[in-house]
Amino acid sequence: MFLRSLEYFCAVARLGSYRRAAKECFVSQSAISQQIKALEAELGVALTERKGRGFVLTLAGEKLARGGQQILADLDNLEQEVRGFSVKKQELHVGYLNRYAGWEIQAAVAAFARRHPDVVITAQSGDHEALYEGILDGTYDILVSDRRRQLSDKFENQLLFLGYDYVEVSEVSHFARCECVSISDLVEEACILVAQTNKRDDEQKYWRETLGFDCDFLFAETLEEAHMLVASNRGFFPIEFREPVELTDAVLRYIPIVDGEGIQRRHEYYAFWLRERSNQLVREFSQILAGLFGKNASN
């Protein structure tokens, strides 16, 4: 019996919905259906049957749901107990996109540290390409980043929120009192990005060719350096927030980026981790993130 199929079936049985189970397991509804059909074929019994527009569990399905939930819980407990014998201290490495300006990632790290004082958790910001390479080579266990590529079945992909796009500008910038700006308004300005030296060509190409920022680019080594370049009015820094930000009289000001119809630009942020390296600590951290971000994920 495939463990993944059992996990999907138990989610469907517990939630009473293929759609909700797919959302909880971060897969498509068709993937849930296919796994359960494969499970029924392997066992040689029907686990569900149609009833009106929904379904009910068969007697075999009820039996498997009860036993399966216990098996999954026992496996999680066993994993933690076995890990407890390790001489090496457990670690969790989190990577997050350096343009995100919210407090939620720090809050998630703090909440996780309170729950697991014996686990060493680290969080490091980076540009998109560095984070992607880091999750592949094991530098990071889980990422919080925007969606730049097509979602891959190699990853668990948990939607966290739709970010609001802004440019950070200096109080002396001629954009400082604008209610909004479009990308075409910024062509004469320099776009400031934070990226590793060997990733700068990729970042510039993405921002120019994919996002449409047809302007000059300046690069900073750190987020603090980027803010200082903005303060000195060297250019603008693209930045995202989970919620709308009001215009203030602060030194650094945030101006909404709008499209041709005057609607503020937004894009998806996800938590990503490799399926093959998924474990209880990664899943628990993702649940903490979902709790902090989840209520705005569909806004």
C-alpha cells in the first residue's frame, strides 16, 4: 500500500470533500482521485460510493479511514522518537525572498523555536535564484518565495498569500507624494535589486523581459544597502507586503505599482519544499506559516 495514497484517502475521509483534501495536501483534485482509485485497485475493494452530488464511505472505507489515521499518527510519532536518538542536533533551515517586508516570517521562526527549543532553526534571505538552488542542494529545508516558475510535482507548494506590489522611494524622490505609479512611469529611474554577483544577470533579465521593467538596474549586496541606495535617491526598490500600506511621511515611502487599468499589481507567494525531503519539522513550520498568512491567501 502506498503511504501517500493512504494519506490522501484519510484526508478525504476526514474532511468529507475531495476539494478540501486536495487543498490541505497541496495537490490537485485529480491527483487525489487518481491516488484513491489506485488504492482501491490495489486493495480490490471500493472505498467510496456516490451519493447524490457527494459520496459516502463504504464499510471497507470506514475501516481503512479509522486504521489509516492511527497509522499515520503512529508514523509521525515514531519519526520523532527515532530522531530523538540522533547525536546530531536537529536543524531546520528556512530561506525567504529578500524583497518581502512583512513580519510573519520572523513570527513563524519565533513560534517554531518556542515549540521546539531543542531544534536549531535558522532563517536567511536571498534572491530568487539563490533560494531555488539552495532548496535543491539542501542548503534550505523550506522556502518562502514568490512564484517565478511553473509549480512542480517535485515540490510541496503551499500558497500563502497574494502580495501587494510597491516601489520603495526616498522622501526626496519626485514619486514620494504620488498615489501610485505604473511600470512605464519608472523607465527613467534605476531599479535596485539585491542579488548575489553571479545571479545578477538572471535577475536583470527576469525583471526586464518577464516583468517589463525596461530601465537601468543597480545591485546591492544586502537589503540594508538597498535601503540606503533608496534613501540617497539613487533609484527605487521593488518590495511586497501582505496587506496594503498607507502613504506616510517616513524617509522611505511605499508607492503602489498599478497596471494599465489602475489596479494594484499582485502576485503569489508560496512555501516550497521538496517532497523527497519532507519531514515532520518542515510540515509543522509550513502549518505555522499557513496560520499566519492563510487568512489572506485568497484576498
